[in-house]
Amino acid sequence: MRTLPHAVIAALALSALAAPPVRAAVLPADVTPSQCIAGGGMIVISAVGQGGDGYTKRCEGGVHDGQTVT
């Protein structure tokens, strides 16, 4: 009995969607400035909005790349 190609593709797509993302489970939600620097990164401060509405601090590079710095 032959399996239809589109049925096989649909089964593979569903199995890929069911797998949990690995990166989200491994990295912490936020890091301290010393953790960012110790992990080989640097802290990047970016303005949010206009007229001094606020700013964000992110760790760029190293182990904690892309994480919020608290």
C-alpha cells in the first residue's frame, strides 16, 4: 500500500509544530549587568518612544544574547 505524499508531508509538519522551542527553555528571562558582562556580552541601552518616555537595556552578544538586563 502506497502512502500519499501530501499525507506524509502533513504528518511531518504537525510533528514539527508539536515540538517545544529549545531556546526559550534554556535561557533565563532576564540577567543582571554583571551576568551579561561575565557571559561575554555588552549592555545596549535603547530609547523607547519620544521625549524621554523611557529606555530598555539588553544584553548583546555572549551567553545571554538578547536577554533583558535588570
